Amino acid sequence: MSKPLILVVNDDGITAPGIKALVEAVRHLGEVVVVAPDSPQSAMGHAITISKPLRLKQVDVFEGIKSFHCSGTPVDCVKLAVDKVLHRHPDLCVSGINHGSNSSINIIYSGTMSAAMEASLEGIPSIGFSLCDYRHEADFTPSAYYAKYIVEQVLKKGLPAHTLLNVNIPKLSLADIKGIKITRQARAKWEEEYLERQDPTGKPYYWLTGKFVNHDHGTDTDEWALANGYVSVVPVHHDLTAHYAIPFINENWDFSVIDKGNDNPAPTISKEDFNL
Amino acid sequence: MSKPLILVVNDDGITAPGIKALVEAVRHLGEVVVVAPDSPQSAMGHAITISKPLRLKQVDVFEGIKSFHCSGTPVDCVKLAVDKVLHRHPDLCVSGINHGSNSSINIIYSGTMSAAMEASLEGIPSIGFSLCDYRHEADFTPSAYYAKYIVEQVLKKGLPAHTLLNVNIPKLSLADIKGIKITRQARAKWEEEYLERQDPTGKPYYWLTGKFVNHDHGTDTDEWALANGYVSVVPVHHDLTAHYAIPFINENWDFSVIDKGNDNPAPTISKEDFNL
């Protein structure tokens, strides 16, 4: 039986300490291939590159590991890896280890998690890992330990179809981490405040700053787990439908306005009615 | 009572015909303010600008409508509008009308829908509109007609908390559109194929191309509605938790490996164990 094929991606770029830690965590669990951005791509969300071409280059970064860097976003890296680099369907995609939390609503801005989600859309079981420590010199040892454990479990037990994992690791020593909690995404948000500055000609420009605010007091959330010393594992899917809202709309909207029938013929609206 | 405050954003840029159609559709329904990108920002997903500052400039594009363009992504436009442009909480955010479909999984790559989702995260009821016609010269009259109807319904009836709408309009005349269906996101995906070219020095580069494949045969999906002549309205939320998968993991993973206790003390792992 061939070894599992594991694709490693990230959003901090191929030279970030976090991806090195992830490569080391999984290097003995399968055949590992790295395709990662050639420059930092944090906060790129699910952006893809459509109006310019991409570069892809084999590089020698991790001893004994086939590695490529790519000029695109984290999602581009996954797409290119699947189409141009890997010659069979991978058994797993791991993304990260991100320098900084991707818990709660951060998932939606995160290049790390978008790469993992793209892999999941491709039918590849996938996991994004993030350490709640932004510093370049952060200690990735506890993260590598838990990443190895979680990857082993997923390779052995699989994941439900169309499901990926968002794993966040608290900024604690291995001795102080209490274990793992399987959690849900906390309802939280960023309250942004733009700093206004002026350029030499007096024109204003704005820097994004913000404060993360957790409105969710549940004890089953990712934020609760991290605040209480646990590694948080949120299973994630990509059906954004708010199924609960379908009956609300069907019951509340006045569809008679647009219904077609004998009493209510097709509207005769022209471009001019909308000044188009 | 003051008129509802309506924020208009898009991802094709402030000069796109689609945003003009949306402004005209809603201009009599409230006080309208536009904050839109100064250049096309398609496929930016939920990207935000963090490593450089943003520019924001008042411009005179739509007669009698306060308008600004912004150097950032669609999500940046919403954040800047809330913090720096609008002086009260808007009653509604509308995004689009996008040139091209954002049905099914396209929602995840879409700047139009990410802007609407960002507004929803800010607690603003929001709606993204997309016309299934990529052409600059597309006829936005049917879209404007349905956008006006849907905005009127949402202003009157509201939306469930933390819910936005993904509206897609088929490329049909008003006479041929059969009505509206409230639907769910179809399970579909892009099968990408990168075109390889060579630059003058012989180095390869890659252009993204792809084929949209719908694997979902349900008759309650957005893809079904559009293919059958209906405007599709998918209610959307931003909790990505795969709640169904939480018991699967709790039941299947072997937590004894990492459990701490008398028989199983804290692991003594060092950086060197992971070659870090």
C-alpha cells in the first residue's frame, strides 16, 4: 500500500516558521509535498488570481520534501497543486501553521482556512492549523505535537464528506495545554477603527485597526476552549445556506406583487424606467 | 421618521453598469450612499487590506447620490463606509449588481457576496445581487426590477438575525423570467485546468481556466431555479460550523493518546523532537 499523499500549504509564505513546523509534524506520516505562496498572503480570504497568470517554481526549502512556491494566493496554491503538481488525488491537505488565531469569524478572512476549504471543495480531507501567537519567534512545538496527533486521527478515522477542520492552538506550553475540545465557531466580530493619516500633500489615508469582540457566552465555542487552555477543533463545511430562513421568507414576502397570471400580466418595464 | 439609509457597494468597481442599475433600483427607497472600489475587484473573496493603507475619495458619479470610491477590496469598502462615511447605522446594504453569476459555490470566491457578508457581520441586513451575464453591455432592466422588489420586501419584513441574501438573476427578459424561488446553495464546484504558456525567456506561467460542474440534482437549489427561469434567492449565514460532525469526532478519535492523568503524564516533547 502506498503512503498517504499529504499536501502542505499556508498563507504566511513558504519561509514562515509555521509551515516548517507543520512539515516536520507530518513528514513521517506520508509522502509530503509543499506548495506555498512565495510571499505573505494573510487576510486574503478566498481570493483567487484571475486577471494575471501565476508563477510556480520548485525550490529546496525542506530537506527531502518536494516543494514549490507560487506567486498567487493560498487558494491558488491548492488549485495549482491539484492540477499541475500532484499526480494523484491527495489523501489529506494541511494548511498552516498560521502565525495568529483563526478562531471564530477570523475563519472568513483567513488565507490559511480558505486554502483548507478549497482543498475540501476538491474532495480532499483537510485541516487548517493556527497558533494564537503572532510572533515570528513563537514556539511551534506544542502546535506540532497536536498537529501530528490530529493528522494521525484524520488519516485513520477519516472525516465526514465535505467537512474540514479549523484547529486553533492556545499560546501555552505543552504542560499547560489541557487537551482538545471539539467546538463550534463562536459568534464574534471585529470592531474596526481606521486610523487616519495624511500624506505629504495633505490627502488622507486610512490604516485598518480593530478590536475583536466575542458576543458568545457559550461554553461549547472555540473562543471558550482557547481561553480555558484547550486546543480547539471546529468542524467546518461550505454550505452557507441559512436553511432556517427559507420558511421565514416564503411566509413573509408578498409574492403577489410579482406573480404572473391572468390578473397580473408580465411587467412592462423598460430601460428608461430605471434610467439605464 | 427618517428614510432608511441604504449603503450600496460592489466588486466590479464604481463605474460598472451593474452598480448604476442597483443605485437606480433603490434610489427612491431611502437615502442612498455609495462606497465602491476604484477598480475591478472580482474574485477577491473576503480579502481585506492590512499591510497597506487605503484611500477614500468622494466622487460625482450618480446624480444626487453621495458617492465614494476606495482603493481597497469590497470588504474594505464596507468597513470604511461603516467607520468613516456613514454617520448612523445603515438599515440595509446592497451589493452588486455583479456582472456574472454568484450562485452555488461561487459565493465563496465572490467579492460581491463577501461585501454583503461583511455588512451582515456588522449587523446590517444585506443582499448581494448578481446577473448571470458577464457582458459589459448586459441588460440590467430585469435585475433592477427584481432588486427593487426584493429590497422593498426586506425593508418591510426584515430578515432573521445574522442572515443575508444571495440573489441571482437569470439572463432572460422580464417576460421570460417566471418569478422568484427561495432556494439553497447547490453542491457544485469548479474543475480547474491551468493553461501553461512560456515567457520570452522560456519560463512557464499559468492562466486559470475552469469548468463549473453541478453535482446536485435537487430541485430546491439555486442552480435549478436559474436553469428553469427563476430568480434565485438563497438565505445565507456566516456560521461555518459543521454541527453534524461534532459527535462523529467525539466518538471516533482516540483521545487516550493525549489524555493527561496519572497513567499518562504531560508529554515531554522538545523543539528538537520536531527539528524546530
